Amino acid sequence: MASTELKKLMDEAIARELKVSIQYMFQHIMIKGKRARFIGTELRVIAMAEMLHAEKIAERLVYLGDVPTTIPAPVDITGTEQEILQKDVAEEAYAIDLYKKIVKKANDDGDSTTRLLFEQILAEEELHHQTFQTLLGE
């Protein structure tokens, strides 16, 4: 089944998902500027998707016999519209790298269910990354 290393990476993923679900939700409330209403709506939608990711990963980790973390990585909700979006682009890029690593490790461990789960989540994270890049004007 899943190795200790894979479970540790999955717990890191949960902490990250909890972080961004909180971060994006509060950014959606606090963002200011001409595009705040539009960007805020996007942030809220993505925040909810991230919480669902945390739930799915936690369910898988419990199935594998571990207790998932409930502690998010440090949250940062401050900044201008541009600063917020730059942080969020970086968060999604980090997730993409982490989840590719998890997919590879799950494959190496012969854990096809975890691999498939993270391939699905990875596809969504790539869409979030693209959304934030578009909002940033990149």
C-alpha cells in the first residue's frame, strides 16, 4: 500500500488545501478595487473547490490508516489586488509541483487509487493556476 513518504506528502497536501481554502475565502471578502466583485467571486468558487480537495485527500489518508492534519499551512490574506493574485498564482504552482510528486510516488508505490485521485485534483489545480494567471493579466 502507501509508503510513509507518500502519506507524509498527502498530509502536506491537506495542510496546503486547508490553507488556500481559508486564504482564498478571506481574500474574496477583503479584496478591494474596480474588479473586486468579479475577482472575489472567482476566489470564493476556488476556495470551495480547495476545501473539497482537502476532504477527498483526508478521506484517502484515513483509508490508508493515518489521521489527517487539521492544521493549515500559514495563511496570508493581505495585499493589493495584484499582490493577492501573485501569491495565489504561486500557491497553485506549488500545488502543481507537489501533486506531480505525489502522483509519481503513488505510482512507484503501486497505489493506483491515490495516483488517480491526485491526477484529478492536479487537473483542477492547473485550471485554478490558469484562472489566477488570467486575472493577473499574464
